[in-house]
Amino acid sequence: MYAILDIETTGGQFNEEGITEIAIYKFDGHEVVDQFISLVNPEIPIQPFVIKLTGINNAMLRSAPKFYEVAKRIIEITKDCIIVAHNASFDYRILRTEFRRLGYDFEAQTLCTVELTKVLIPEQPSYSLGKLVRALGIPMADRHRASGDAMATVKLFKMLLDKDLEKTIVKQLIQTEIIKGLAPKLLDIVEHLPSKTGIYYIHREDGKIIYIGKSRNIKKRVNQHFTGTSHKCKKIQLEVFTVTYEITGSELIAFLKESEEVKINKPVYNKAQSKTVLPWSLYCEKDANGYLNLMLAKTDGRKKEITSYASLAEAKNALFRITSDFKLCQKLTGLYQAEAECFQYKIKECDGACIGKTEAAEYNLRVQEFIDKHTFENKSLMIIDRGRTINERSAVLIENGIYQGYTFYDLNHQINTMPVLKNIIIPMPHNRDTKSILQTALRKNKGIKVISF
């Protein structure tokens, strides 16, 4: 659990500042579960430049509670939380100073979104909160007021969690839970999981990820691991300490994230998914008579494939559908072996390309139509899908045929420029797996919107 906060102060000499406003959002990694926002009477005058910056003046604070009156609520809402703030050293110092004046030693682990952003979103022209959220397309209200700045930090932190593919932030949280001695039983773990689309991470007690999975219903899928009787399920049941998750809303993004994060984190029970190359691919070659032949073969990194498949059965089923949908010849797609015409020609479902009755140029147009429809080579596309909430959408970016990554954006803050989109994109590598996942999504086109540019 995280306590994301922002503090406004009177200004003044080091360690003599007083708090004028505080906002704390308790954040479970997915949504805000509690909040505390209050003006605070600092009992000392506010510096004039601070009044101009924040709009908070001395008159506004005369009837506000003094710090000792809100101290108990601050302790309650931050209990067992990691403190998160933009320039955390400042906010944490101010908080500790105020508590020290009351004779209380306030201590907590902290995370600084400035430092995290420098690692996860490098090369930004400025890391000030206002300029940073503008560059990342994060909507912001009430700049230089505690509630507005703290909520912008919540949205920024949520983006940083998405970009942290190696899960270093989450692992730090798990280490905190271990120190506290939390080791929930399997039933308790499942109870706190959502029945939503996303990725889940099964951790053992040292925080290491031992399995990564995706599901349209995270709770149901994890429950299957915990009640399964296979060797892998039993090993997971013995070793699990906790399960973390990320809601994606989009099944496509869940597929893409799982594919990449398995490669990065190398979970011990994801051996089947850790292969970089899908074993079967579809290729296209021109034969001696000038016809473009689609053919299945073992994946060969030296050749340019159209798409790839996880198994031969899946590949053959797909090729049968392609042959039927685009009125191709089963002999020329390698699905029917014969010296003369194919069987489909005999039952008048093939127009005779296999025996030269259809011109190669006419037949090749149908093959090319399939290739154009199911590949994105040299194309620039944005695939829009559902987001994690009703007010959010997800976007997957393909630029010049190369998968760039994905992002989430607020419907109230439309992303309409490429520089903003590139800033907020969570970068992902382009490889055969991601190419195949994207081609499948474009082929099925279920609930997605494709924008070409």
C-alpha cells in the first residue's frame, strides 16, 4: 500500500517551515482507497512569494486545524504504507519535523517520483511536476495546491508502475510486507484479487516472481492455480507468498505485457512461454509458374515470415481459413498434395490455379490482399481498445511496421499529437511474438479501433 502525498508550506528558513496544506491519497497500486485533504494552521506567517504561488493566505488558515489536531489522522492513513511524493525528501522531511515538534518519531519508507521518472522515463526536458505531467498528457487541476499536486502524482505513479517491467517498485512493497510478517493463506490471496482482465504475478517469499499469467478474470485464473492438481500447480501452491496484479482492461495489452515480462523476469514456472520464437511460420514464395505460394514451415530467422504460430495444428487450421476466405488453392498453399488438380477443384471450390486455369496475376492479387490485410509492414497504426476504467482507453502504437509500445489515456484528455503519445508510451521491443500477437488482434478485430497515420 502506498500513501501518495503533497504538502504546501509557509516557506522560510530550513526546518522552520510550517505546513499550510496537506493531501494524502492511499493507493493500493490500482486505485485510491482512502484520502485526507486539509488546510493546516501553521501558527506562523506565510512568505509573500508562497501566497502568490499557492493562493493560500494567512486569513484562510486562521480557522484551519493546527497540526496536532490532524496528526492522528495522518498516522492512521499512512500506517503500513510506503510514502510516495514528487521530491519525496522534502515532503518527508517536513512531515518528520512537524511530528518531532510533537515529540513523536514519524518513520516510513519513501519513494520519490522524480527519481523513478528519471529511470523509467529518461531524457525529459524538465522533471518539475507541472512540466512533466504536461509532457506526459496527464490531466491536472489546482496546480500548487496539495490536492491537485497529490492527485497528479497518483496518476504519474500509476504510469510509472506500468513502465516498471522488471517490477522493482512492487518488489520493494513486497519486501515491506515480509518485514511486517504478512503471509496470507491461499484463500485470502484469491479473495483480494479482481475479476477483471489483466496480468497477475505470483511471488515467493523473497519477492521473486515465479509465474506470470494473463486472464480475462484474474481471480478465477489464480484460483485455478491454487486448486489445480498438476505438478506445476502444486509447486506454485507450496511456494506462493503473495500475488500482485495489473488490470489492463484490454486483452491485447495483457497478451503483449505477458509476452515481454516473461522474457524479462524469467519466472521459473513459465518455461513454455519464455521462448522468443514461435516454432511455425507462414511464408510466401513465387513458384516456377509465377504463382505466389503460401506455405508453412519451421520458423527460420533468416527468412521473412508473414505471421507465426505456437503449434503446427494452430498453423494448419489458420491456413485452411485463409485459403477459404481468400479463395486460394489448397495445392498452392501446401494443404493438398497432388500431381494434377486439387480436390477442391473437383468439387468446384477452386478456380483452377493449380492447373493454370486462372492467370497467375489474378491469383496473386488475392494472395497479396491477404498479406496486406494481415500484416502491418511499413504501416503506422494506433490500435485503440478499452482501458482499465470506463473513462479510459488504451492505445498500442505501431510506427513504420515496428511495434513501439502501449499506453493508457484519460478520455477527458485526448491524445492527439505524436510527441505526447511517444512520451507516455511504455516502450516495448518488436519481436516475432509481439508481431504475431498484433497480427492476430488485427485479424480478429474484436472491439478494437484502428487508426492509420
